[in-house]
Amino acid sequence: MQSDRKIKIMPCLDMQNGRVVKGVHFVNIKDAGDPAECAKAYCRAGADELAMLDITATVENRPTMLDVVKKVALATTIPFTVGGGIGDLKIAEAVLKAGADKISTSSAAFRKPQIISEMIKQFGPEKITVAIDVDKNPKLPSGYEVYIDGGRTATGTDAVEWAKKVDSFGVKVILPTSKAADGAKTGYDLPLIKAIADATGAEIVASGGAGKMEHFSEAVKAGATVLLAASVFHFNIIEIPKLKAFLRQEGLNIIL
């Protein structure tokens, strides 16, 4: 666990057709607003970073919508990570030029792992996040299997072993999302966070399942230092200033 690192709150804008949406278990999608307006609201509320994920870019075989990236980049005053459909250096460069501070890659990184080292060499390790979508599979050593294509395609690969390989490229941030927990508001998958935190030297983003404030502190105790959530922030179930106050009371190292 990286206890010396400051804990960061990261709302996530899942994008579909230019709108912010949110689903449960990667399906049952509903509208949650305009991305630029959401970004402005999160900056005002004290979010530390912002993520935007074009959730259908990979399965639709297209790059991230650059016009949306530009709009959100203009609206945000905090570090901004963009993922979805970033499969090569050209697209990654276009997304960064459009205003993203960092890019996140998942399916492309899995299919062609050398793209990770190419991106790190071209843009620097601080610009690259590797996202890993997983679901439980008791037949694998860690009990977790990597999924790609927005959680649609099982790979047969052990998630912790893949995280170790990602870490070996020098990736600074790994973002594992539990398909079973996604949008369910029953808590992050703590064993998954702990397993990847223990197996790598990367900063771990907790993603998928936050439903109450205690879930965030549990994720930190499991080894996460970036706390990503969508539904609870989009639909005002949890307010970021109140969450930060709660986490400070828990003795956690929160950015004020």
C-alpha cells in the first residue's frame, strides 16, 4: 500500500454519443448530462482529477471523439485522463493535443502490449494509464480474468499476471475495474485492488462499485490512492466536499 501518496478523488465521465452516461455491470445505460457542464461542476466541487471514457469507441472500431475531448479540456481546471479507442500513437497524440493531460489504454494495450512501451517512450510514463477490466474466474490463479472490448470479450488471461506485465513496462497508473461491481454501489472489489497493489509498484485507481463514503476509505486501505466513481457523483448521492471531509476524519491523506 502506497500510504505516503495523497489520495485523489476522480469522477469519471462515461461517454456515449457525446453525452455522459452511466450503466450497471457495463450495461443498462442511462443519460447523466453534458460532459463540459459535468466537468465544470466537478472542478467547482473540488475533484482532484477527471476521467473521460468513450465506452463504445473500441467496439465501434473508431477513435475517441476529439471534439468532446476539446470541449471538456476547455471546461476543466484539473488533470484530465481520456480513454476509449486509443489504439495507436497517432490517436494518442491527437487526444493529448486536443487537451487531455493523460491517456488511458485497455483493449489495444492487451492486444499489442508493445504499444505500452511505445507510448511511454513517446509521451512519458506520467501520461499513460493502463486500464484493466476484469471479472471473477475461479479457474485462474488470482481468481480474476481480463476482459477487453468494454468488458464484452473474455481473454482467458489472469488479471494480476497481466497487471504485473503492465507494471514491468514502467506504467505509473493502473486502473482495474471489476465488471461485477460496476455501477452496483455495493463497494469496490477490495481483493482485486489489494492483489494488484501488492503485485505492482504502480498507483492503483479504485474503479467500479462505490455506493457510500465507507467504500472509498475501504479502497484506500486495500491499496488504492485514486478513487474513481461515476453514479454517486453524477446523481448527487455523494458530494465531493463531504466525501473529502469524511476521508480526512478517517485519517487519510486527502488533497484539500
